[in-house]
Amino acid sequence: KKRKRGESRVFRFKKFGDNGYPVEFDGAFRHNVEALLEFGQIHRNLCNGMPCWSFQLEVRRHPPFHVFLFVIEEPVEASMDHQCKHCRYVGWGHHMVCIKKYHFILPSKNMAAAYLNFQGNEGEDAGMSSNLMQLQGHAMHGVFHSNGFGHLLCVNGVETGSDLTGHQIMDFWDRLCSGLQARKVSLYDISRKKGMELRLLHVVAYSQSWFGHWGYKFGRGSFGVTQPMYQKAIEAIRGMPLCLLLNHLGHLNPDIPLIFTRYQTLSDHFLATLGDLFHFLLDLKSRLPKENCNFGSYNPGILVETNCRWSAKRVEMATRVIVESLKRAESRWVSRQEVRDVARSYIGDTGLLDFVLKSLGNHIVGKYLVRRSLNPVTKVLEYCLEDISNVFPEQELVLGNSKTETRYRISVAQLMKDVRILYKLILHDQKPATSSGIFSGISVASRIILDTKYFVKECCRDQVCSTKPGLDLEGKLKLYCTVTLRDGENPNGGRNNSAMQPYECVTIKNNATFDELKLEVQRNFRELYWGLKSFVIESIVNVNATGTDLVCGFVEVGRRIVFEGSNSERGIVYGQIYENGMVNCVVECACGADEDDGERMVSCDICEVWQHTRCARIPNNEEIPHIFLCNRCEQEIVHLSSLP
């Protein structure tokens, strides 16, 4: 039930945004937002007079912990810049400027406290929160255009002082996007942790950025990076063999072999590539408690379950026999059959030997690591023994009663220290001495991954979520329609996919005519886009019908209809009704970029062509020179000066 006017209500944070909580979301995005805001507490004098609603959300009950969600409706007339730079950078510049934007903000603790102090006096709120959208340090700030396209502007978790973790905030944002049936949402990923770029660290470990856990994928690359380049870079850097890295980097930093061996001993499978190593390290971090963690007792090296058919004593005896037989091999790789044959001289139970050999791969027994690997030539399992007594200097060996107990202690701090060493030496600080041969690929792949900062999630394609085009329960017809301007009024140059706006779901009576459909589509797009407030539909592009024909009998279910028209008001500057705005600049950079991607650029003072400062070898910590000439114009000047 809808709340009564003036009544304050507390919602559960973990369910807010789910369909049915607090309202059923069964329409287009803008209608779902309007339905949600009916449950909020409205503030008329907040944010320079722009409509604002607040929701009190209960994160937990004991001890009590609440946060506040603010939703601000920003009309295009109140915006400092009609065009959205985020749309332009991510590749949505062909969209028209929407009439409204909705800001969803989880404020910081200080801002929430200020709200609690001033909520009883609406007049004093204005001075306190007039710049709420411009304030920095929010736990979350996302913005949606009324056509369902949005941008996640910031997420600040525990590391920045928030009481909410990054995962909690992202789960909350994801529920909002899905529940409100947003179309697509973008974000600009420049997140860092302890000096490491997370979009590089997580890609090496999981083949996706941290935001990839919520479905965000490659959106647009900077400096000419394309999706195939990005995918190839991920495959190359994750597939780098650790054995080559060990041989190449071991003499540069003695910690590298020790780190590799340390975590190989803790892994129950062979770490063959760089991706395997980082994947294991980050997974291990998520399982470690905050305090030091004991990695158990590795006496036989095998965890004997209670339902095992052999006793722990028999398993230990078989393990000792196998280890002793491997010692005689003196670090040489021995086939499984050879190890089994030697052990059978002492252990007659072949089933027990098979069980131990199967379970013993990459496990620690005493001061040895039993390695197991498949020979790539013979396709036969082979075993080898490695002395690791020098890997863990802090290990404790307790001898007595014929038992050897080894405990290895590692903390989250030690783990993150090792991760930073590996990140800095392998991924970040590639010096000329290490960037040769096969290792030059690491530097190139890292640069491509770091140059990919825009990620996009497709939440609901063309608003097709809970409803399908066709007849609903009330007998009304749902169709997906879009519009395009006439060739003379379209700055993009005619009727094409880039000039058409996203399809909107339009509902009409089942006995409606095409004339009635035109009026309904015209009304919808006038309410949605700032540049179409005086839009008049003149014709249907892809359906040959007259105005009096019935839509239901003429258009099959699921058909998408394109309308063409023009604006009746002639005072509109058509280049400014698109998110790209008046695109007068020409981008032509050596990296291949031909559009503004949000990176720092410089313009040639002669040809006025823009290029990246990085590609022009201007460091980011230096100011752009007052006079700049591109290489082409500079060469032409040199050539002219040599003429008689």
C-alpha cells in the first residue's frame, strides 16, 4: 500500500529495488521511477528547488544501522550543461538530450548526519544541500536519463570511510538498475587499492574487471583500443607461463621464486600461468580471516576424511614410503608407475597406494613439496620432490612420537605485500631490462588493459523485461516504436540507425488506428526528449499503411515501427539536441582515435586537429604548451623554410 502523505517509512536495504519492493515495476523506465518516488519523502526546498525525495533504508536491525537514499530530479533547463559528457565518452553521443535526469545518491556519513540534524527544518535544508549533486565523497552516486540509459559515477566503500562495503553498494545499485528496468548503464573504472589499478589486477586474475562480477563488460577503449585488442591482451597476459617468468625474473629479485613456491605449496593444483597465480592469490585473500591463518597440519599431506576406508595411520605410512622412494630420485621427475612399483615392495595394498598417489599431488609432507605434473610428450603423470625448508623461515617443526607437524602462518598483510611485489615487478614497472623478448608482451598487454576504462552493462534490451510486445491482459496492444528527423533536419546525415533514438514501448487500444498510434508516439517522444518538444510525425518509414487502417490487423506482434517527422519550432539548434552537441572539432591521433574519448588532448594551432597529449609525448604532469604544432604541420613548415 502507498504510504500516507507525511508518513515516514523505513525500507530494508537488502531488498530495496527488487520487483515488488516497494512497488511492482512493470512499465517503461521513467514510469517505474515515478512509481518508486511515490513512496519517498519529498523535499521541495532541497537542491536549489529541484524536486528531491529521500528513503530511509535499514541495513541491519541489531545494532541499528540506517542509510539514506536521495533521488533528485534534474530538469534539463536547470542543468549547467545540457549535453552529457559521459554519454559522449562511452559512445552514446547520437542519443538526444532527455528532458529529465534522475540522480540516485547514497550520501557519506557526514552528509547523512547533516540531513538528520536539519530534516525537521525544511528551510534550513536548502543551504545545507543545495549542491548535493556536486559534492564529492558519496558512498554511491548514479544518474539515469529518462530514456533508461545511466551512468554510475562513484562507489566508495569501507576503504574511504563508508559503513557499506563496495559489494553491498554494487548489489544495491544492481537491484535498482534491474528493478527500474534501465536499458544500459556505464561506468568509468579508475579504482585503485594500495597503489594497484584494480581493473588490471582483476583482469589478470579473473579475465574481467572488479565490476565484471555484476555484468559490466567492455564498453569503449581510450587511445584507439578496440574490443578485440582488449580480449587479445587479456589472453596474452593471463597465459604467460610462470616457468619463464621464474627463469627471467629470479635473478632480478630473489623474492620472486620464494613467493611463487610459497603459494604453490598452499595450492591444491598446479599454478602454471600468471593468471593461475593471481587467481589463487585473490581467492586466498577472500578466504583468509583478518587475523593470522594457520594452514593446518600437513603430516601425511592428505586430509583423511572420516568416511575413508583406510585409517590415518595407514595413509601416513603409505605416504612416507612414497616420499622415501622419491627422495632416491634426487629431484628427478619419476613416472607414476615407477613410484607405484617401488612402493609396492613395502605396501601390498594397491588400492591404498592409488589413493595416496591420487591425493598427494602438490601437497606438503614434512619439509618437502610433492609435485605432480602431466608430461606433455608422454602424457604420463610424473612426480617430483622439492625441498621447501628455505621457503618458510618462520615454520615450526615439532618432532616426537614419530610425527612431523608443520604449520605455516600467513596473514592478509603478508599476502597483500606479496601481491604488490608481483604487481609492481611483473605488471607495472616493466624496465627495459625485463621488457625484452616474450616479456615485452606483458608491458603492451598491461597498457591496453589500463587504457580500457569504460564498461557497460546491458540491463534490459529495448525495455523488454517483464513485458512482451503484443496484447496485455486488458486487451491493449504494446508496440515498440522510435522516431527519426527528416534528412534536412538531421545533423547525423539522414535516416540510419545512429540517427534513430532507442525504441519506446507504446500502449494503445486494440482497435486503434495508425493516426491514433502516431499521436501516442508523438506524445511519448515529446515528453521524453528536449529537442522533440514540438515534434510532429509526418510518415511511417517501414509500414505501408493509411491513417485509418487498424494497427492490430496490420502489424504483427513484435513488429518495430519507425516514424519520421520534424519539429514545428524553427528556433531549435539541431546540433545541440544531441548528447554530442555541436561537434566542430576533428580528432586524428597517432593511436587511431578519431573521437573524443575523455582523455587529455591538445589542438594544433595551424590545422586545429586534436590529438592525445600522451601520443604527442606531453607528460600529464606538464602543462599544455601555449603554442603547439602537430608533426605534419611542423614538417610542412620545415619544408617551406627550405624553399628559395
